[in-house]
Amino acid sequence: MSDLFKQYKNLRDKVDIQSNKLEKQHSQHMACKMGCDLCCMDYSIFPVEFYSIREALNTKDLKLDLSSVNKPGTCVFLKNHKCTIYDERPIICRTHGLPLLFMNDEDNWELSACELNFTEFDFSDFTNENTFPQDRINSELFMTNKTFLQNFDEKEFGEFDLIPIKNLIDEIKSE
């Protein structure tokens, strides 16, 4: 099944390169560090991400503590303020804390950044070069998922379907 995930993993690598570049560029304004988990929420993700993570977790033979319960709305893979699936985390988790540029519902560009970051920064200094292009990446992820679904036989999904990441717990337990 690994070939099904090649396009997704290439996109994930591209996101990591961009994220690392922006983290270095904005390091003096970033408060993100081990133990900061404000953004570790109970997200829903596209099937391509869900099944890629499932495959990786099953092949790595990880010893995950699936018994403890987190606060409602918190990611099930957050344990002791640390992501237990960090290397395989979804794309949304790879961009947290960074300045994200996106088109809002009124067709205006909007900037989003963690409330802990950029507290001493003039927001007018953000440009296309020093922000993360969230809409472009989301579009690429959508198209990657669409291609994945055309070749995925295990289960039927629509192109707009999302799966709660917490459902991975049941998938891992049943494997």
C-alpha cells in the first residue's frame, strides 16, 4: 500500500521544508517548544493522511499508551505534553505556530499565528515570503487525497470526507 502514499509523503516533505525555513526565519518570535501543546486538538483529517499514519504506526511497531484519557478536544496522541506520533503527524500539525496566510470568507487575505508567538512583531511586516501559504498547501492536500481515493479499495470515501484522528486508536487496536 505504500505506493498509495508516495504523493502525500512528498507533499508532507515539502511542508516540512517550508515550515523549517519559516521556523528559522522567525525563531526570535516563536514560543513553540517541547511541552507547548495549545494547538494539539482533536482534528479530523483526510483519508490519505489517516491511512498513511495508520500504515506508519503499524509498521513501526510503536508502543503507544492508548489507555489514558486526555481533556475533551485534545489529541489522543498527546501524552505528557508530547506528541507520540510526531514523525507521522498530519500536515496541519506541521504548520502550527507559524504565520499562516489564507483567504477568508470575504475573499480577503488573512493572517493567523499562535497567540503565544509574534507578540513583539509588526504584523504589517508579514509578506508572502515569510508566511506559510495555507490555501495552496490545503489545495495540494485536497488533490492528493482525491488521487488517493481513486486508488483506495479498503473503504469508500467522498472527496470532502474527513476522519477524526482519534479513530486511529480503534484502527491500531484492531490490526
